[in-house]
Amino acid sequence: MVILLRKRDVLLTVFFCCFFAGLSAVLWKGTSLPAFSPAGEEPVIVIVDPGHGGEDGGAVSAEGVKESQLNLEISLRLNDLLRFAGQRTVMTRMEDVSTCDEGLNTIRQRKVSDLKNRVALVNEQTPAVLLSIHQNSLPSSPATHGAQAFYNRQEGAEALAESIQSALNAAANTENGKRAGKIPDSIYLMKNITAPGILVECGFLSNSAETGQLQDPAYQLRLASAIAAGYLRGAYETS
């Protein structure tokens, strides 16, 4: 019997082998049972949040690329990697839709409802960590590029963001390493959740070259892998 494998399948298989070889090197501390939660406690639920969705496309590039779809594509890959690594996960959305309640008349009402529902979903999970995936845009500076992690004020968030940022710098920001930043209280979702929250701006849609990269499935996988590895390393080190 001859088994035919597509080039993409072979590459993905090689990637997963490399991912876990690297992950083992990062997490291995000389114990046969590396734990991401302290002994006796419930395992953390990682909530993967593709920002925006549905009629709320978020930022839009000059070429018409919507942030919401890129957020979803990267988040689905991130969710798969985390689950493959044994993490419990929940996604706020798995399609290009809003999470708002039905029957609302205005865009403003639907956006407010969407954010409140995301907050409620996060706060229903205990213990939890939020990984919210977004894209940046700065039309006044089209050369600006790179991925950056931000953290809310909940305990443990800063350390996780720094770990994720370190992985992003190695994977995507090889020429312009960035530092994790604090999320201002004006960001409703991050202000109102009770869990540690990390918001990852994966790139700039105002940069045409980076917009092209962000549409590439291989680059999306690279970003998702960096976020997953950074999260797992940070979770291990703080457990």
C-alpha cells in the first residue's frame, strides 16, 4: 500500500515534532511531571479570544484585509497547539461572527453586548487565563511593524506577557525586539475580567509587507507557536 502525503502535511508533521522537542527543552526541569498548575489545584482554562468578528471587522488594511479574520485564523491555530499540548481551552468564537445578543438594533448596542458577553465568558471560568488575539494599525507610520504582548492588572499577567513577548521577539521580531506593555484601563475587556489577561497585537495592518505576512498560513502558525510556547513556559515558571 502506498501512502501519499501532501507537502503541507509533511511540513506540519515536522513542525509539531520540532515544536514539542523545543517545548520539552524549555519546560524540562529534571522532573518527570512538569505541572502547569500547582499540585492539588484545578488546571487553568486558557480562553483564546479572536478579537472583533462579524460586522465588527476591527482594523482594515489599505488592501481591504480585515483584522477580524486574521485574528480568527491565528487563534484557531493557537487553540489547536494548546490543546495538543494538553491544555484545557475555550474559544470566544470559532467563526467570523459577533458574540453579541440577538435582537439589538444598533452597531453600538451590538458592540457593547459583544464585549460584555466576552467578559462574562471569561469570568465564568475558574481558574482562567485570557489570550486575546488582535492586529495593530498605525497609518501615520506605515513602516512600523512587529508583534507585541500587553497585560492587564491581574496577578501573574505581566510575567506571562513577558514570556510571550520573548518568544515573539525570537520568532517574529528578529530585527526590532519589543517589550511587553501594560494595557490601559480604557480597554473594557481587559479591565473587567477577573483573570490574568494577555492581549497580543500580532502585527500592523498599516504596514503592507507585514499585512502580506499575516495572511500567510505558515507565518500565522509561527505566531501561534510563539504565543503557545511563551504561554506554556510562563505558566510553568509561575506554577
